[in-house]
Amino acid sequence: MTTVRCSIFRVVRLVLIGLSCGLGWIAAGGCSSVGNAGAPTYAWAPPDFALQAAVYPDAATPRDRPHLRSAQHVVEADGTFRAAVGPGIHAGMLPPVTARLDPSELDRLWRLAAPLMPLQSAEAAAAESPGAGLVELGITAGGQTQRGFANARRAEPLLRRLARLRGDRP
């Protein structure tokens, strides 16, 4: 007989997602996880939540702000966190494993990433706040993946948290 290890947070989250989809099915004739603004509407990180964030600082970005340094972060749905910092960072690279995140940390990252959607083109994100730098994002939730950019100033709460997870103190 095999045993399945599962945290209470994951079980509660799955039950609540199931209930919300069930209510959505009754009210709207189907279960949809996409709101009007293009961001999935989950209170907690959906089970397939994954995040990729490559930070490209602008030349004017202050060097004393570690969360705005050139970096690549990857959060996998199972809680695996990967991070690399320094020159040569790009969205296609897969950094080494840095940590394993628990479900509550995945929920926290989801709450910081969700407001950034819908993602923008690089030009639109740069024009939003010139000189702030860009973050290239890939966000998977509810069976959908969005890829695009956000202005680093707008993504700052998410970037601060990612920097803390990789061991920097922003």
C-alpha cells in the first residue's frame, strides 16, 4: 500500500478551487478561471501555478537594489525554486535549484504575480515607467500560460520576494 504525502494547505486549496469551479458551473453554465482582465481569478495558487521571471535592469537602475539586478527565477508547480543572478541572464536559461517552496509560499507568489496580468509587450512595459527596467514573465495558471513583459517598478513587490527567496535582502 502506498501513502500519499500532502500538506493540509494543498488539500484545502484544491477543495476550495473545486467548490469555486462548481459554483461557477452552476452560475455561468461552465467553469472558467479567466476573469475579464485576462488574469485567472484564484484566491490561492492554482495547482499548476508556475512562474518564470527574467529581470533586465535599465542602465539607470541603482546597483544597491538587489531585487532589480539581472536575474532569472523559475518557480515550478511542485514548489521547486531556481534562481541565478548576474550578467548573461536570459529567459531561456534554467538556473540551478535554490530551494523547495511550501504551498503557502506558492500562494504568496501567486498573489504578487496575478496583478501583473495581462502581460504587456516590451515596448508598452518600458514606456510605462522609463528607466525602471523590464521583467520578462511567463505565468502558468489554470491550464493557461501568459508570456510577456512588466515594468520592473510595477513588478517590484514580486521581485523583492523572489530576491528574498534566493537569499538577497532587498
